[in-house]
Amino acid sequence: MSNYKILGKGIPRIDTPQKATGDALYTADIKLPNMLVGKVLHSPLAHAKILNIDVSKAKKVPGVKAVITRDDTFGEKWGVFKYTRDHQLIASDKVRFIGEEVAAVAAVDEETALEALDLIKVDYEPLPAVFDAEEAMKDGAPLIHEDHPNNINIHVKIDVGDVDKAFEKAYLVREDKFTSKDEGYGMLEPYAVIAYYHSDGSIEIWMPNASPHTKAKALSNLLHIPLNKVIVRRPTIGGAFGGRSDIFPLDFITSLLSIKARRPVKVVYTREESMICTRQVHSMVMYAKTGVTKDGKILAQDIKVIMDGGAYSSTGPIAASVPFLVWEETYKLENVRLNSYRVYTNKPIRGMYRCHGRAFLGGLGMQLDMIAEELGIDPVEIRLRNALNPGDMQATKSKIYSCGLKEAIKKAAEKIEWDKKRGKLPFGRGVGIGANGMMCGFPMGIRGGSSCFVKFNEDGYPTIISGVIDNGQGNYHAMVQIASEVLGVPPEEIHIVAGDTEVTTLDVGAYSQAAVLVSGNAVKKACEDAKAQILKLASEMLNCSEDELDIENKIVFSKKDKSKQVPLHKVIRKGLIENRHVMGRGHYMPEVSNDREWVKNPVGQQATTFSFGANAVEVEVDTNTGEVKIINAVGFHDCGFPINIKGVQGQYEGSIASGGVGSTLKEEHIFKDGKVLNADFLEYKIPTSLDVPENVYADAVITNDPKGPFGAKEAGLFGSMNSFQAIANAIYDAVGVWIKDFPITPDKILKALEEKRLKDEG
Amino acid sequence: MRKLPVFEVIQPETEEELLLFRHKYHDRFMFSSGGTGLIPELKKRVYSPEVLISLQKISDYDYILYDQATDTLKIGATTKLKTIINSDLIEKYFSGLIDAAKSVAMPQVRNVATIGGNICLDTRCLFFNQSYEWRRGIDKCYKFGGEKCNAVKGGKRCFAVFAADIPIILISVNAKVKIMNELDEEVVIPLKEFYTGKGKKPNILKEGEFIKEIIIENISKKEAFFKKFRLRQSIDFPACSVAFSFDKDSNGKFKNPVAVLGAVDSGPVFVDLKGILEGKNFNDDEAIELSAKELEKRAKPVDNFSSTPYYRKKMVGILFKKIVQSLES
């Protein structure tokens, strides 16, 4: 694969022992002296004016130390962008969904807090509510935010080339509608926050998060505390999947409780609260019109998508754009129009998701296969004909550098034995394929970069200090493996301090697939800086040039003459005594168009580079029941170069479980009148270990990206973002029906099979 | 994380103690056998007893016996599902029960859940098994003592679903249950008569009454099968389930065929298939199709549980056909 000492190998992760032994502390595990228990009162109504909140009785309950409402805030609103600041994080004038936070109590124990909650009296004036995004857009629908006509929160409009003219030239035009239901994330860790306000005006906060610096910034704004006094600590985090990147009401509320009580406060959300009051996943309706040439090349595409965003903006502009961006990162689209609407409804708030856009990406993938069939082209072939190449420019003007998309498609097809199986398996069995590109990062202005420090103790052992955060995907390990390669120190001997805003500098966070590229490049540069200092010192000790030196296993040695060597700690000590302390420093800013803006100007280099992947599955459909079983899943991922091949394979296994079995086949939130009926793991059907496929194969396609650290790119989202199309297409190959509504549950397949049978019988 | 509310737990170790306590705490307590169904609901405050009388420490009710002379299988009510699954006696005389027991929830649950607990499982509904906080702002439904059904608009009764896995196969083989009544007397009744078919109060047990034993007579003369449909391969309650039994040694023909359906109404749905299947061959497709249709007709699911009513109804017939297909092979 390469001559690297540490990179590329599947070595065990540095955090495995802690997790395996239960030594790792998640937020809910942490106990502080004098800590209070917090509980939150949520709105029982979907849409209502708040007339009055009376907390007088609650305050009198013995053991209650703080009660907070809208009156305890500065009235600041938060939103990820200046133009999306629509959320006060505790209800002020009205409530907009069932579950919205209205008040909170901190008390000596949970029973007392619950007793006090029951004594808070809120007078509401109910307002008409709307629970369907298309309904919400109609004239006369109840307005959820008065300054947003037709409840349109975000409208992303992209119009490239001459779409109408190109349609005229098309040999074939198809129009289809695809839909997907509301969804959840299913992180196993319940949401929890601990806040500890100190008398020096600083506040310490622990919570699962995907960007400690973003959390700190929001809290700084909302609490009027400078950033250096907002200390977001680093607990172990039990999964994010895109759903931990934003600021949540509980972060703010717990802080307010601690400030008021002057004691540390912990709130651990129930599963129900975690599923309703942090983030859910957009449901969507997509209308796709596609025109192609006779040989299956996409000439024109006109896409309209309506996403149910729930009551507030959250990461709205990003959510409204990403499914399209992923699509344009995959195929050549010279004439394309997008109208993406994120719409307010009286439902819980929706955020970004690792499998965001199943109706969009699954739908367009299905439509491509429908077109292929009409034209007599193989689904693999139509993908190859439209796939992007290295050096290509995407529709909205991002240049592609390394690109192994076609290789990934071919390898996936070969591995699943496509030619032998597609259209040739017995009724009930089928194969399908999906492919996608993926941005490694977004333009995020000053928040887009990362920096890293490396320090050495006198014994020669290094500590890496980086703002990177790890939600479970292995980012800490990736950083350590990069540092290990550069510094010549074994991974297990490196300590990493990360994701703690007290000591680390601004970092991009772990939610735009940027960690390896951005944080990884910063770590690499910092280590290279430290290494240069070490080699300079060592060259003086060994009387040779720095160029001939290298480090391996904490020994600095001459590559020319192995007898010339000195232990690393002696070099470090020389630096200390001579006032030349070895301190590595590195920073990295992605090469993106900083004037690119999600809504106002969606043109320009969107990410420094892009990863690619293809995923093929073989399914078995029980034609009596409509149940689908994934027999084989194979994935090939152009991740540039795999820092840790086991990590890449693990990501694919997770992708097939969450994006494949979960998002494609099982998961949906059920609502009635704005109330979630299945906010628990009994009725919300995340797959169990018995539901995920046994035969999963994953490998890397190596393209050695010129921008990535050691050629590495993003390594997580290809399987989760294209399982929808692979599985839907395989189901079609198996039983000849297209299911255009996600999740593809057995009842839908059975119904479609019956309809097909009736149609076939005439 | 949801914590349990405060309540007292009593753990009698003998029947004598148990009888004493149930009189002492009278109408302020609930029984808990394995507790696997109950504990999550206590956390959600679906039930709020002051006292929980746990049957876990009473070894008197934990047994599986077979009496050759009467061809009778007796299972103590607190026998764990895991014990049933691992029992050679059950394997030999009533393997269908193992299929049913294996389909309950997941291994961790089956290690503690008991057969008596499963028989006494309360009916379930997406609008009933919800937390105290969730229920704020909506009217009390029938099952909570209110005057409406939140699941079915204008519903005149409680539509909560009979979701236990084990009872339907027991009913299919005419199992009986021994009940300890209020007067400390043992009363034996057919399990079929134990259920009221009512969502609000699914069984006939009065305050303080409990099941001691399950009795299955003439067990070696019966063939019994069980199939369950659920959305995942583990954890889930049934979206629907079917038990099917008939007399053994009938030379490839059905004799006394009976089907019992689960999770498609507020009680087990007993369907005597004699009129359609009696004397018919195992491979009589027409009769089997008619039977499947009859079962679909008798299933009355509403939209208050996993999956859709349309599909659950369909699946009843499909599961039945799958059972019959397995006979032919």
C-alpha cells in the first residue's frame, strides 16, 4: 500500500480499552460535588401563545434551588447563521412544537425537581397548528414565525446552464416523485448536560457534542460571557451522526440553572426527551425531472424538494443544500435547477444527519436506474457514463482533485458479481448499486480551520493538543496515528488533549466530514514543525546534517549511518537546557471560496477536496411477506488514503446498519397531531444486531489526494448516503417493483407486489 | 434517563407469605413476576402502585412437570422463559411453546421473564404505553379511566392490543390455568376463558388474584405451531402472531384444527377451523387459502401498534400459510 510505518494499517484504536472496560466517562456518568439535578418542563401543545408562567409554587418546594423561565434570559436568539437566528432556546412569546422547553428546575434530587415541575403553571392560548410541510407552504396556513411568509424558512435556488433548453434536446425525460418520512438519529447515549458556573465568572460545561467551539460560541452569545470563560469540557461521546453539531436548548437551560443556583447542575434527558428535544431528521418530498441523451447522459435536471424542518432553523441552509451537493459531487450536471425549500412546521426541530436525504439521493438514484432500464443501459454503465472524473468541475463550481469514483463503482460491481447476477437471479433475489461523492468540509469562514500544538515532556513522550472532537468515529485515533507517523513515536505512547475549549484553539468540528482533512493537516503540520526542531537539535548532537536524520520508535538516527543515533528524550532535554524548548505548532485553513454562501451565493469551491464511494448489495425479498434481507454488502471507498483501514471498514459496516437497514428499510417517527408516538427504542425501529447483514466487505480505493494529510480524505459517508439507492435498486431487481417512499417497509413491498400482479393479469 | 418512582417492594419467599401480603396490601399493590414488562411502564408512570409484590423469590411456582399417566404437562407460573426454552420435557412434548417463548423480546428479557407474567401481560397501545410527561395535554383514554379512545377517532371502546406471545399457543392446545382466588382457593379454568377480549381489562383476574400453574392435558396428542411477525428480528412485540394446532397422527389430514391469533385485537382471537379444514389434506391449497382468508377476516387490528392494520391483517393469513407449508416439508 505504501512505505508508511504506521499509516494505512488496521491497528487497534487508542480509545478502545477505555470503552471496553467501562472506564470511559460519558456526560451522564460524571458526578461533581454539590451537584443538583435539573428537569425541564416541555410544552404539551404544538402551537400556542404563552400568556403567563407562574413559578411561585415551584420555588417554594423544599430542596428546589433554582427555577428558570424566559425571564432569566437576555432575550438573545440563536441560529447557526446570522439570518437564521430564530430560536431563543427557552420559549418566550409562544411555543411552536410539543416538547419545546418552557421552564426548568434544579433541585437536590430528581423527585423534588419533578414535584416542582408539576407546580409550574403555564397559561397557553392555543393556536392552529400545521404538521405537513406542503400544507404549511399553502396560503392561509398558520404562520409559525410571523416574519416568514408561507412558513418558508430557507429557499435554496440553484440554476446552472440552460435547463429548459437542454430538456428540449433530451431523448428521454422522466418525472418522478419520491418521499421519505420523519426520522431519528438513535445515538445510544441519551442527551445530557452538566453546567458549573464559578464565582470567577467562568462556566464549565460537559455535553455530547460534535463541535465544542460552536457550543462555546453560542453559549457565549446567549449568556453574555466571553469565550475564554466558556469552557466546554470533553466527555466521551456516544454517537453524533450529524445530530450533535448544533446548540440545543438544554445546553443553555442547564447553564442558566447553574448560574442561578451557583452550584453544578446535571440534566440527563430521557430517551423520549433525547428523541424529541434535541434534533430529529427531516422528512421530505422531492419532485425530480430528468432529461437524458439516448446513451444515458444526464442533459438536464430540475429538482424541487420540500423538507419538513420543524419549528426552528437549526442548520437549515446546510440541510436544504447537502443532498443536492452530494448529487452534484457525484455526476456531471451541466444543466441543473434546484429549488429546495426547508419549511417550518409545528414539529420538533430537524437537523443534519449522516443519512440526510433518503428521498433525494435514494430517489435520484432510483430514477437513474429507471432511465437506464428504459434505454436498455445497465445501471452500472449509466453511473460510469455520468460519473465525475479527476479535474472535472462540479455544477456549482467546485473543482475535483483526486477522484476514484469510477474505480469504486467498477470494483463494487465486480465484487458483488454484478454481471453474473443483475437481472439473472431467481425471482426474489436481486442486486443493486449506489454511488456518491462527499465534501470534506464546508466553507465556514473563521470556523473552518484548525490548529494544533505539540509539546514534549522531558522523558520524550509527546502530547498533541487539538480542537478536534471524536463522537465515536475515531478522530482522536486518526490524529494520533498521523502524529505517530511524523514523530516516530508509537501511537500508544502519544497523549492527545482534544475538544476542550479551555486549552484548544478553534476547530472545524466533526460534522462536515472535515476532521481528517482539516484537523489532520493541522496535526501533521504541528508534528512536522516539532520534528524539524528535534532534528536540528539532534544534528548538533550527532554532528551531521538534519536531512539525513529521521525518528523511529523514539530514537533519532542517521539514515546514512545507523550507528549515529540518540534517544528522543535526550534531544528534548537538550532543548530544555538550552532554552530551545521543542514546541510544535501547525494550523490549516481549507482551500474553499469564502464568499460562497448557502443561500445568497451557492457558487465556488465548496470543499478543499471530495471523497467518493460505491456500494453494492444483494438482497433477498420474501415475496410472501415483503420482508427484505441484505445477503451481501460490498463497499469501495475512495478515501484518498486510509489512515486506518479498520476505521474505514468500520464506517462502512455502520453505514450499512444505519443508512442501509435503518434508514432505507425500517426507521420512521410516527406522529399524531404533532405528538411523536414512538420516541423510544422499542417502537422506533433502529436495527438490532440480528437485522444487520452478516456479509459485509469494505475496502479502500487509493487515490492519494494532493490536499489531504498523507493523501487522506473523509472516510465515513459514502455507504450511508447511497445505501438507499443500492437497496431500492436491488429490490427492484429482485421483485420488479419500485418503492418511492422511504423507509421501504414490508407492507409497501407487499402492496406493490399485489398491484403489480393485478396489472400483469390485466 | 428515566428513574423509577418511589414504591415499596415486598418479596415473599413462600406461598404462605405471599397470601399474607396480598391481603395486607389489598388494593394498593401490583404483582410483579419477571418484571420485564412492568418496570419500563412504572418508569413512565403508566402504573403507579404504592407496593410491588414480587414473585421472584418464590421457588414454589418454578417447575416443569410431565405426568405420563395423564399425559399432562404442568408449568409453574414463575417458570422463566429461558427455563422453558432449555427444557427437554417441553422440547419433547410441546416444542411449539419453545418457538413462542424464543420469540419473546430478547435474551436478556427471557432470562428473567416468566410464563405467568407473559400470560398476564396487559394490553398495549401506542397511546397508552407513554410517559407521564407525554400524556400531559391530552385527554385520559378509556384505559386510564377516561371516556374516549385516543387511537381511534370516535372509538366506543378501548382498542389496546393483546400483545403476549405465549398465550395463543397455549390456548390452541386447550391449556388451563390454575388461579389462586381472593378466598385463597385454587380454581382451574381454560385459558381461553381467562381473557375478556377487552382492551381496558384483558383478563378476569380480580384484585389480588394470581396464576399459579399452567396445565396442558393430552399434550402428546396435539401438534402445535407458532409464528410471529415483528418489524425487527429481536426485542419487538408482535405486529401479529398465529398459533395453529390439530390432532397428531392424522395421516396427513387435519383433525380438530384450531388457530389462535395474537396482536390483532384486544384479546386472543380463537378461530375454530373445523368447518373449513377438517379431514382435508395438508396440501389442500384451496382449503388452506380459505382458512387463511378466514383468519384475515377475523383479525381486527387498528392503527395503534407496530406496522399498519392492513398489513397486520394480511400477515395473519401469510403466517398461517407459512406454518402449513412447513408441515408439508
